[in-house]
Amino acid sequence: SPAATARLDLDGNPVEPLTICMIGAGGFIGSHLCEKLMAETRHVVLAVDVYCDKIRHLVDPAPPHLAGRISFHRLNIKNDSRLEGLIKMADLTINLAAICTPADYNTRPLDTIYSNFIDALPVVKYCSENSKRLIHFSTCEVYGKTIGSFLPKDHPLRKEPEFYVLKEDESPCIFGPIVKQRWSYACAKQLIERLIFAEGAENGLEFTIVRPFNWIGPRMDFIPGVDGPSEGVPRVLACFSNNLLRREPLKLVDGGQSQRTFVYIKDAIEAVVLMIENPARANGHIFNVGNPNNEVTVRELAQMMTEVYANVSGEAPLDEPMIDVSSSQFYGEGYDDSDKRIPDMTIINKQLGWNPKTPLKDLLETTLTYQHKTYKEAVRRQMSQASVS
Ligand code: NAD
Ligand code: UDP
């Protein structure tokens, strides 16, 4: 199609096809990024991951129209000498690989720290040594808690934006004590950001750091007992979807008072494509990518998901759709939480002209329609087998 042949960057120059080494391409974000790049660009993707279920439709085998455009490389970046060759072969490396589910941060802190810091080191090193551009995925969690969260509960300054809006180049990173192992992830991500920034400053590495703010949509995480372990705890979208599919109450951790801003995965992916195709505007920057207009408490999210799911499935909601659980019951000792996450959008707006579009209600409708269609039957089968045995 013409769109796929003549792409222009934001300054009106043609975009040449790139070869992209995408590490973690088989995950939630990677699968959407692969789809977008295949559908709308001529870039070539070397997809690296330990599994490919979420991109099977693109790689196993690649459909004829994508011949030569995408290949899957099953490897663990912890210990595979093929990694450097793939990075050398590419113009750009995008690193998405990570342990990034909060249930793991306090229960598997070593794996979390190794995955988010140690395992990313060779990727940074190979990019720097071979003068290859790197787009590295960090997290909004590097901001930790807001400054306002330390003020007394009803203090008027809590309402002032400078006490809660999170800015890439100004806000501090505020984590809890070491015994609160929740922060092992944020701290590992912060240190890899600092290392990448230092490689830029001292050795000229061309980098972009992305801080996603709760990107959600189809294919996020797994439904426990269906396409993931029965005892596994995914992120909140999949936890609540699982509860709705099983007709059990949604569990609100510590009262569900924490606030989040959710952005639709397809909006967020557009920001990543802009970074890929506008290196002069993206290099050297850290970008918040989120939707400040989609803020809810976790309790409000549970209410909205309950209503939307009832419409989508035609099943009446439970009489008591939610229950409270303590974080120590739900996550175990050492859990802690970010209180509020409003991304400042000034930098991404100025550099890339990007803005999120999809309201929370709309993205929940699309996503829960997908969850219902994809999982309802499998959950029904699994529950009836479990009740027999
Ligand atoms: P995901 O878990 O779906 O994807 C990560 C992928 O990396 C998985 O497919 C996994 O198999 C792969 N991977 C992990 N370790 C690997 C290794 N050693 N070798 C090869 N592959 C490996 O998570 P996601 O939501 O797609 O997140 C991608 C990145 O974005 C992560 O770095 C995460 O920290 C960051 N992030 C995402 C969000 C969000 O809202 N989804 C928020 C903050 C940060
Ligand atoms: N949460 C919840 N019930 C669940 C799962 C998560 O109340 O079943 C809460 C969790 O404590 C946090 C928020 O939902 O306050 C978002 O959690 P998520 O795992 O999506 O990741 P986070 O935004 O904390 O990185």
C-alpha cells in the first residue's frame, strides 16, 4: 500500500526501512509493536524472546506477505552468545525484556533485580560498543511515590500539581525502605536508566528511554489457569478480567485507594513508532508515555470494569462485586504501592507531537470484549474440570 512505501518523518524527510532488534518482542507491548510495524511500515524485525505465543500469527510461520520482514529468535538474553550478533545486524535495538509484574517484586526480588538491571547490561554494552541506537523500556514506577503523599492526609498542598505531577527532568525518585522489596524493580530500572544516560554522556550512546504509565489492552499478561499458572498474579487488568470471567468478586488491595492513569496500548504504540522514525527528536530523551486524562482509583476501575463487562457479556453483575483484601494477604510481606501517577506530557508533546486519544471507558469496552471472546469458554471448561476432580 502507498502508506507502507512512502513514510515521512515529522520533519518531512523520507524514512528509510530499518532493521530492528526487538528484545521481549513476544510480550504484551512487543506483540502490538510487531503488529503495527508489519502493518504500516517496511521495517524489518528480528524478534527476540523466550516464547512467541503472542506473535505466533506473525512468525510461526510468517504469512507470505511478511516474508523477509520478521523472524523469531528464541533465546534467553541472560546467557546466549547470539545476542551480540543480532544487535550488530540491526540499526536499532528496542529492549522490552523484563520481569514486570508487581507480584514478583517482593516475592522474587533477586530475579527482579537481575532481570531489570544485570540482564540489560550486555544489551547496553553491545549497543554502545557497536554505535547502535537503543530504545530502552523503563517504567513510570521510577518516580515511586509522589511528594504530596508525605503531607498530612487533608493538606491543601496535595491538590497542587507540583506535589504530584511527574516530570521526566525534574521529579525526584522516591522509594520506600529496603525491607519494602516492592521497590526492587523501580530501583533496578532507575539504575539501568542512569547507566544508559551515562553511556550517552561519556561514550556518545544514542538512546531513548520510555517510561510507560499503565499501558493496557488485549493480550496483556495472562489469565491464571488458562494461559498462565493457576497461582500466578498478573497486573490489575488481567486480575480483574480473571475475576469477572469466573464470576468472583474483584479484590481491592488495601482499600483500592491508589490512583492510576491508564492508556490504551494502541495509542501508546503510536508514540513508540514516532520515536523509532524520528531519531533526531527522540535521542537523548526520557519520555513519559501515558494518558493524564484517564485517572481513576483502583476502586473506580473495578466499578467501571464490572459495568462494562456486564454489558459486553450480558451477565448481570454479582450482588457484591468487590471485596477488600490486605496487601500482605494478596502480595505477601514487603509490598508497598505508588499512590498516584499523573504523567507530565510536555516533553513528548514538544519533541514528537504525540497525544493519547482513547478514553478509559472506550478502551475497557474494546479490551473486555476481547477478554470475553478469547477466554470465556476456556475459563468455563477449566472451572467445570476443577469441580469434577
Ligand atoms: P511482558 O512481560 O508482556 O513482556 C516482556 C517480554 O520479555 C516477555 O515476553 C518475556 O518473555 C520477555 N523476556 C523477559 N526476560 C527475557 C530474557 N531473559 N530473554 C528473552 N526474553 C525475555 O511485559 P510488557 O508489559 O510488554 O512490558 C515490556 C517492558 O515495558 C518491560 O520492560 C516493562 O518493565 C515495561 N513497562 C511496561 C508497562 C505496561 O504498562 N505494560 C509499564 C511500565 C513498564
Ligand atoms: N490491585 C488490586 N487488585 C488486584 C490487582 C492489583 O487492587 O487484583 C491494585 C494494586 O495494589 C495497585 C494497582 O491495582 O494499587 C495497580 O496494580 P498493577 O499490578 O496493575 O501494577 P502497578 O500499576 O502497581 O505497577
